[in-house]
Amino acid sequence: MTGASLGDPGSDSWEVPKINTNVPHPARVYDYFLDGKDNFEADRVAADAAIEAFPKTAESARAARAFLRRVVQFLAAEAGIRQFLDIGTGLPSGENVHQVAQSAAPEAKIVYVDNDPIVLLHAQVLLTSSPEGAVAYLDADLRDPEKILGEAAKTLDFGQPMAILLLGILHNIGDQDDPHGIVRKLVQAMPAGSYLAICHLTAGIYPELAEWAQALNERRIDAPLVLRDRAEVTSFFDGLELVEPGVVQLSKWRPRSEEESAAAAALWGGVARKPA
């Protein structure tokens, strides 16, 4: 199978989405942290302010990307997961979920979800699947889990174990939008044997992250940054069985090298399994 998209960015009728380049967006700011080219002046100004507050911001962003690779490799190669719902995909960068998963299991199916217009423009990069597997892209917001689940079911079999990836997205959901309720809805839709993976920004590891988040929020970034402590992040896994080593600084979650383990990651990360 090949890739598919609800917006069908490969069709003649597809319209290029409008992008407000005057408002920084998390996906584009993150792209700048990773030395990407898909960002605008407003994104760079916001990112530079954040780097001034926390000089290891770029290192932390790279550590988050390495965490994604380790988590997907674990899920595909060790846990036997063949279906992935990646919500808050961001811009393509290095090894994406489908590349990591299908390198271990070519038949793996992946649905990417994001609501940033510039990510949608790059959806074709994310829609390159192995012949045995499938990749789809959904233009949707995490705050609408019913839409995500309904559309994802066109590609994924919710009767079989899967993994839901919420990597670097929950800290963009304010408490007023009930992030715990959103996660509960997603987990309830997964069958037993499925997994949930989360990484989340925090000031609990580096206190200066509070100033970092303030610097970004003051620039009216197109999504709030809400820092949560370890207990709050762990509570997203309520009712699930945490995989060792639990919720930890994400650079300490099964690192593959001393360099990965030593990375200055300002995020908590964890993976958990839904029991029978």
C-alpha cells in the first residue's frame, strides 16, 4: 500500500493552505531548533528568545527526536506493534515514524496527524510507504479526538494493538481544554496490548525552562506552552502499565549511547501498555 491523505495534497484540486507567517507556530519553531529551513522570521525571533533563556534548547530538541526513534524502534521491533497513530507530527526531519517502524516491520501502518498548514504542505514527504505497509496523513487538532479516531480508522484496525504517540504535543494543550480527558478518549479507543508514548516539556529538570516558556508565550506563539511536572505527566498514563524505566528525563529512556544519555533534555518521557 502507499500513502493517502484526507486533504489529498497530491491531487490537482487540493488547495495550498494559507499560512500566517507573522505568528510563530510550534512546529516551525521546533524546525528552527533542528536547523531546518521551513520557518519564518516570527518563528526565528521566538526561537532565539527561547534559546537565550535556555541555551541548550536545540540540544533538547535533538534529544526529543532521538527519543522518538528509540520509542518507535522498541514498539516495532520488541513490542510487535504494527500500527502507529502519531498526533502532532511536526515537520519531516531525519528518521520519521514510518521510516523507523517500517525498517523493523515493513508491513507497519502509520497515520500522521497535525494541524499546521506548513506541515500539510510537506505531507507528501510523510506519505512514502513501504509496499507492504501504509501511511496516511490527517489534518486535525488533538483537541478533536473523535475526528482523529474516526478518520484514523480508515487506515488502522482498532481491533488490533496499536501505538498512540503524543510526542511534544500535550504541552500545547492548556488545562481549559482538558488534556487528561483527551488522552482518556484516545486510550479508551485502543484495544488491550496497545501502547501510549508521551514526551512533555517541563521546568522540573531545568528550572530556567519557566523563563523559556514565558519568552515564547509572550510572543503569542500559535499555541500555548504549558509546562507540567513529573507527577502531572505520569498521570496521563493512569490505568496503563509503564514500561521500564517509567517516566524519566527522556534522554534517560533506554538510551543507545552515553551521548544520548547525557543530552540536556528538558522533557519527561515514558511509554505504557494497556492491560487486558
